[in-house]
Amino acid sequence: MRLINTETFKLKVFSDDEVPPYAILSHTWGPDSEELTFSDVQKGISKAPDEKESLGLTKFRECCRQAQKDSLGYAWIDTCCIDKTNMVELGEAINSMFRWYSLANVCYAYLSDVPDDDDASAPESKFRSSRWFTRGWTLQELLAPKHVRFYNLEWHLIGNKGNKCTVIQKITSVPRQFLLGVAELHTASVAQRMSWAAQRKTGRAEDLAYCLLGIFGITMPMIYGEGGREAFFRLQEHIMKSTRDDSILAWGFMHKSSTINPQQFMDENKFIYGDILAATPSDFANSGQIVAREQATNPLHSLDIFGGSLRIFLPLATSDTGRTFGLLSCGPKSNAKQVAAIPLAKINSAVANEYVRPRGYPSVLQPVPTSDATRELIHIKKDGQKQILTKNQQFLFYDVDLFAKIGLEVIDVIPRACWDNQLSLISQTSTDQILIRVSQSKEQFLDFVIVMDVQQPDSRLDQLCCLFTCHRDTELDEIAGKFQREALEVFKGTSASNESLNLRIKFKPMEGNIISITPKAMASPPRYTINATMALENLTTMLESTRLLRERKKNEADMRELSQRVEECKSRLGDIEEERESVENEVKRLEAKKSLLVEEEQVKIQEMRRLEEEQGDIRKRQPENARQLVDVQKRLKDFYHAKGCEDGRTPFHEAVELDDIDMMDLLFDVTTDIIYEDKPWMRFITASIKGDVNEIRLLLDTDQTELEHKDGIFGRTPLAWAIMHGHLDVVKQLLDTNRVDVRSKDNHGLTPLRWALDGGYRDIVRLMLREDKPACLRKLRGHSDDIISVAFSHDSELILSGSADSTVMLWDSTTGECICTFQGHKGHVVSVAFSHDSKILASGSYDHTIKLWDSTTGECLRTFQGHTHCIISVVFSHDSKILASGSYDRTTKLWETATGECICTFQGHKGHVVSVAFSHDSKILASGSYDHTIQLWDTATGECIRTFQGHDDAVTSVAFSHDSKLLASGSYDRTIKLWDTATGECLRTFQGRKGYFGSIAFSHDSKLLASGSSDGIIKLWDSTTGNCLYSLKADGNQLAFSHDWKLIAARIGHEILLWDVSIVHEFVTSPCY
């Protein structure tokens, strides 16, 4: 590598491993006479500047001056450091140039056409239109160096690649990450990189390919004289050898603003070969957003050209019109559901699956192929200059002189690819229609247009021809784009007049499949002449009407099909939802079981180690124990007979009473035969006390099993004895028989569940809670219509109910007696509440009012009016001075109970407000709404503190924990969510099954959360873990919980049912839990 000494202006050669830090110049060449050459520098450059020195010499001096200023002793300039007379050296330099630019400490980009006063950020700046951004070589000089500085005509700094990045991105269309070097160039697709060079030019045609070598990491020999097309083909072939990026074929996309239908295609029997590879980078002008996709094909399926064909594995797709497209593994960056597709046409060939890419037809976007789409090995012809001739191919020939004699000239043909102007010849093989524009030398007159339909080449041409006129400013492309075959049937005719010339066109067959087009001037005009310019509007309207009618018919058919498919999807979705819920519940069950098993596993491992140690001790004592046991057994037999004959109480009974397991084991072994003869059920109780699973199993298989027999001393069943001693496996065995009485009480009035709780046996308690469902304590009857709302007083001694019969009733929770009935509402009473001292009652109704009642006298103290719709929820503050109400009018109101004055209205919900709750200090009010949200309000200021979002359906109930740190919400989406009131974070979600949650409440210590749902199930949840501890079938979704948490009241039709569930709360608060 040669470098210029910036102080001596001398050249010096360096090997690759000895290159010192250097600056490099990027510039656009002026006239050859102005540029310095390698020879000029070899001869020597004077240090003294010349007033008339050339532009090249100025660039040389300024580059060296700037390098010295940047403390760089060397610089590189392409015109000076490469001997371009040596083709070998030139080829090596071109292949190395990208690397040289990338290794430079800094690159000076000299923009000689940008004046000193230019504002680079202005939309019309000279910087944006600089020639430097249009040249081919400067693309790699922009991308390769890490640091690029831009200098204007006077060598004053414009800026650098970093601070001008946004402007440069708009000028070059190169994304920012590649300009700044934060992304490697190879991560951009081939199509993207080609698109960056689409608008650039070079002095020599071949250089448009050679200047891209470094950008693609390619090296190849330079062959000046091969032509730009061939050089670009060679570049693409080298790229295909180094990468399997289909986007190299993704060229020829139409611009977004084009009105041509990209699906329009040639007749399958008539087409012209096109090249499979692009001819120039400009073919990629509209491919800047095409990115490579993951290769679904075998990575060994490379792209390669052999024998004049490209060998490639591609899925093929057929359009609605029956045309073939090859689907590439690349597509638009903005839509991952589309891929680039290239047009293909199959040809008859000795090679299987051989195709061509027809010339003149664009690439299109198609849906991504399905995963099971077949990828075929196909061969696509590379050479694009050959035509396929069919037996029906014809050519149209026009004699220029004959047209000139009557002042006419053929000036345009659509499609232009079929027109050879020099031969006056038009090919019929490229499209369905040919349009020929004929202009008269007199400018003030209209042009003539000949339209021919060549779909049926055997038909008479004069029957498939239309001649009309058009204004000179009407583009032939516009006519071609809107003129369809239907119009040809309407306008067909071979004569027309432009008021200056009456023209008729004749067709005459000639040898060699040539038809001659002959013009003839007529004396008189035809009966009518179609002016295409004027007819286009009407034609457009007619064709649009036809298209819309067809589209409507297709849409109707599609709608019928889609409606059927929607119904099928709905049906299947319902099945899927049920299956998913079943699977999710099973997963939750298994996860819970796994957690228990892991815990049990650790316990058992420790227990096993302890037992093994005990086993060792026992083995040591066994011989002596065996000797002593023989002696004791002999004495016990005598003792049993002697002591058990007077009052019926034997030593065995004494052991049971003392709960002495060891003694029972010993006596049982010694006196088995005697006990069997005496009382057989004793064996069952003994096995239950001992926890002998195998013995229980044997006894359950006999006909003499007495599961409900109680011992004569304590009155306990085998189930109670097994629970007393914590034998979980025995309890499971007995419960599985479905023959045990889980509510059986012993002589002390204790049930098996109570023994489990008192014994601290957590797992047995949970098992028994599923079996021991409490019976209904009592039913409260008195309302004449469905009860909608129930509430307990704070001392839990009273119950208040509101009904659809428009009344409110007060009940004694102990006796079930109706103490008082309150009448006055004119609509359903849907919410009731007690004041803290139970002296005042509140009721909210569908009649838009709230009433306060004296619980002692039954008198209506006052009526609150202000809501414009039904009141759904009422609640007292903890000091009972304020009443809050939520309504279907989407508002929440605060009322002063003493005066009835509305002191604040909270607005913010977009749906009905159906539940309100005060924090324990009454400073915060929560409201739940049909808009799926919960809002917290400051009761003093009326400000919305926080909005909780997370439910997928209406919120039906809200409740604060006693310390107000937690807020629970129930919803139609079949979930309960637990929120942190301070942060708004959703801490936990409780999942229901089939019904939505209608009401929820916290226990006083916040350990339990109770819920009632529309499927009639009451559940008690552990608020810490989210586990459901207890469920009760109540057939009602509106319920209330006594403040001592002993009772649940649920409304079912016209009745209120009460249950005692205190044992569940005892369990949660017990040490064993």
C-alpha cells in the first residue's frame, strides 16, 4: 500500500503489517486534466502553492494539511496512490479499497459543489444535492470508515457522519445503524444493499459493479470492456457463492405509486425471456425494505448457476389468474406475513422443471407459504435475450414512408418492449393488447391510436382492432392502463377522423408471419369517431361499475362462506375453552399436589434417617426383648383371665382409656383370640388407633366390618380414633368407603373434624373440610319476592335484607325472627347497610333514592335524592357520619347522614358503579364499575388517587382488608384480584370455574377471603396463598358474612339461609395452619 508523506509530499510503500496511521480522501473526480496522477506525484510536488494550481493539486495540499493538523503523518488519495496504467495493480487496489477505507483513522469527504454559506440542514441545501451522494464509489467511502468528516468547497468543516446522520439517511436511504457502524453490513439483505446503489452512477459502466465489491465482501478480477451488464452479472454470481440470501432475486418491484396491477400477466403461450439476475443496481430501487428471512430449506441447497440456468429450491404459488410465482425466503420488513415472489413461466425443455423469468413483469408480494408447502428443485434460465416463438407468433410491420405521405408518424407503442423502432416492427408475443400512437405533423390536431387485441391470433385483425383519437397531452400509458377488452368490443372499427385527416387502417398478411399495417386517407369521415380522452371518464365509470358489481357478488359469496366458518370457529372455540379450563384446573391441582409432595418428601427423608438410627438401636436390644417378651406374654395371659372376669373391663380397655398404644399392641398380640371371641369390632378400632393400613384393608374386605360402631368407653368410631392419632392414610381409606358418618359425635360432643383441628393435623383438617359440610342452621322467610341484598350488623346479632318486593326486613340472626319490616321504596331494594352501632339502616333502590331508617322504631329518618339512575350499592363510613352510594348513572356520591346533604360526587367511571367500600379509617373510598376498573378516591378532596386495571369484564364487588393495605375485587371475568392499595400492583388472582363473583368479603384478620358466585358456590380462600380452603353449595351469589366469622347468610329466592362456618376460620388461625 502506497501512502503520501504529508510533510514531504513523497510516496512510500508499506507492507500490510507495517501500515502507519493515515487519513484517506473521498472526493468526486473533475476533468482528467485537473486531477493529479500517480506519475505527477512521482515527479514531485512543490511545497510552495501556485496561484493557478489545479483543483487536484488543491485537494492534495488541503488533504495533507488537514492530516498534519490531525497529527497524522500519512494520507491516501486514490488518484495519486494507484498507478492506473498498471491493470494488475488497479485490480488489486479495487479489491482492497473497501479495506483501506475501513482501516483509515479518518476519512475526509470533500464536496466541491457545496459553497461556504450552505446550510446542510435546510431542505434545499447544496449539501443534500451534492454530486458526492450520487457517485458509485463514494457509497463504500461513506460506509467503510468509522469516522467521516465532510468539507465544503473552501475546505471548511460541514460536519461528520455522526452529527449529520439524519440528513445523510434521508439522502442515501441507508439505515442509521449501518451509517454509524453499529450493525455489520452483512446483516443487511443483498436486496437492501443493492438498493443503496440504485440511484448512483460511475464514469465507466463496469465500475457500477466493481464499486460494490467491498460492500458485499467480494473479490473478483477486473475486466474493463466486458460491459456494465456482464460485470454486474459476475458480481451477483460471486455473491451467490458466498451467501444463501434469496433477496438477490427480489428485484423489479414496482413503485408504490404505480397504478399498474402487478398481478396482470402475459399469456402463458406468449412471452419474452427475461434475465433471472438484475441488469443494474437500479433494478433494486424499490427493494430497500426487503429483508432476509430464516431459511426453511436445507442449508446445503445453495444458489448456483450452471449450464446457463439458476438451480434453486423454491415453493411455487399459483395466483387467482393461474399465473406462477416463485416464493423467496425474504420479504418486507414491515409485514412478516408476506414474502417476495418472482414471476415465472414454465418452458418445454429437455431439463425437468425449467422456467424463465418473463421480461417486463414485476416481482410481487405474496402470503408466506404454509409450513408443509413443497419446495421444488427448479432451473431458471439465466440468459434473457432470447425469445420463445410459438406457432401462432406474428409481427406487425408499418411502412414509415406510407405513413409520412399523409403526414403521419408512429411515435409510441405499448408495450414498448415489443417495438423495434429502427426496424418498424412490433412483436405480438408479449401481451394481450398492443396500442400504437400515430401523430400528425400539424400540432393543433388530435393524435390517432390503434388498439389491437392479440389474444386470438387466428382471428381477423380488422375484427379485433379499434381506431380512435386522443388529445396530445393524454399519455398512452393512461389509455393502456384503463382500456380493457370489453371496451374493444364496444369501440371496434378501423376508421376515425381528427377533423384534419379521415384515416382508415388496413391489414395485409405478408410472408414470414408478418402483417403489414397500411394507412389510407379517406375523402369523407366515418359515421362516428371515438375521442379516447373524452371517453376515458365514461369508460372508467362503466368499468368501475362492472368491477364493483362483480366484487359485490364475490363479497356476498365470501360472506356466506365466512359466516359459516365463523359459526364453526365459535363452536370449536367453545369446546377449546372448556378443554383449556379443564387442563388449567388439572395443572393447578397437580402443581398444588407437587408442592405438597415436595414438602412431604423432605419431611420423610428426615424421618427415614431418624428411623434408620432407631432401627439400629432396636436391633441391638432385640435379643433381650425377645427373651423378656416370652416371659411377659405368659404372665399377661394369666393376668388377662384373672382381671377380666368380674366387671368386663380388661387390661385392653384400660390401655385404650389411657391412650397407651404400646400396651394395646402388646395386649392385642397376646389376646387376639380372646378379643375376637369377646368383641370383634375391637380389632377395627385397634387398627385405626395404630394406623395399620394393611389391617384396615383386610378388615374392609370382610363381611363383619362395623365402621360406625363406637367403643363403649368414649363413644368414638374408628374414623374418630384414626383422626385422634393423626393417621392420614387410614382416614383416607375410611372416607373412600363412603360409609362413615363424618359428623358423628363422641361422648364429649366432639366430631372427627373437631378432633383433627384440636390435634393440629392440617392435612386431615383439609380432607375433612371437603367431607364435613355444615347443615343449614335456619331459614329466614318473610319476603314476597326475590331477596337481592343481605347484611350483618357489626355485633352479628342482626341481619338486614332488601328485596324485589320493595321492602327492607330486619331479622334476629339467633332465632330467625323478623323484628321489623320497612316500607317506602317504589322499586327493588338492591343494597342495604348497617351503621356501626346498628341504630341506623340504609337502603338503596331502583327508584333512584336512598333511605335511612331507625332500626328501633322502623321510622324513615330521611330520603337522599340526587342520582339519576338506580342505586346499586350503599355503605356507611366506620364512624357512620358519611354514607357512600354507587349508581348506574356512573357516579359515586358521599352523603352526610345527619343532614342528607350530598357533600361530594365522584365522576370518572365509564360504566355503572355497582360496588363501593370504605377503608377502615374512611379516608379512602373504592368503587367498582362495569368499565372493568376499580378507582380509589380521597374522601376529603374528591380526587381519584389510583385506577386499577386488569379485569377483562365488569367489576361486581370490592372490599378492603381490615388494615386497608389490600383491596379485593370480584368480576364477571370469573376472577378475584387482590391489589396493593399503595402501589396499585395486582398481587394475586383467584380463578373461579363457571360462575362470576357477585360478592366478596375479608375476615377481620384478613387471613380469609370469602366469595359468592353465580354458580351458587360459596368459597373461603386463603388470602396469602390464593388456595381455596372451603366450598359450600348455596345456590346464591349474593351473601354476607358475620363480623365474628361464624355465620354465612346467602339469599336464595325469597329466603335467607344461614350456615355456621366458624371452624374454617379456626383452622386458618390455628398453629397447625
